[in-house]
Amino acid sequence: MYARVATFEGGDTERLRQLNEERMSSGTVNAPAGLKRAMLLAGSNRLFVSFFDSREELDAAAARFEEMGNEIPEEIRGHRTSVEVYEVVFDGEL
């Protein structure tokens, strides 16, 4: 499994939460192909972590992530400062 971690500065976390809930309830999310799950971590920055079964699926999703960035205004999503990819070595509940 692989994780893509995009870091954002600024933006409006509460409005992003509302936008996500609206898209989920209306069925208009249009997530990248191969996406298994995603989470948003909010703190001094926001981390958007997305999970894929393979590196190939993750790489193929790059164009869709760019489109998604264009669909959400920067004042809501924030300014993306980095994108990193990690192999998931451990994922489980203890």
C-alpha cells in the first residue's frame, strides 16, 4: 500500500469540511481511480493523506488530484506546499 501526503497552508478547514460533506451526500466526489481511502489531518498545516494499493495507481491519480485542486478555490483548500509519497509499512489497530 502507498500513501500520498499533500501538505497545505492556509485555507478554511471548516468550509472544506462542509464542502466534503456536501459532495459526499450528493454523490459528486469524483475521487481518483484506485483511491482506497483518504483522511484530512488539521493542525498548524493540513495534511491530506490518500491511500492506494499500488504505486502505479497512485501515480495514475496525479492528474485527477490536480483537477480537484482546480475545483476547490485556494481560499478554501489552502496553498499546497508539498506532496510526498510513502510506502505504508504498518497500518493496524492495536
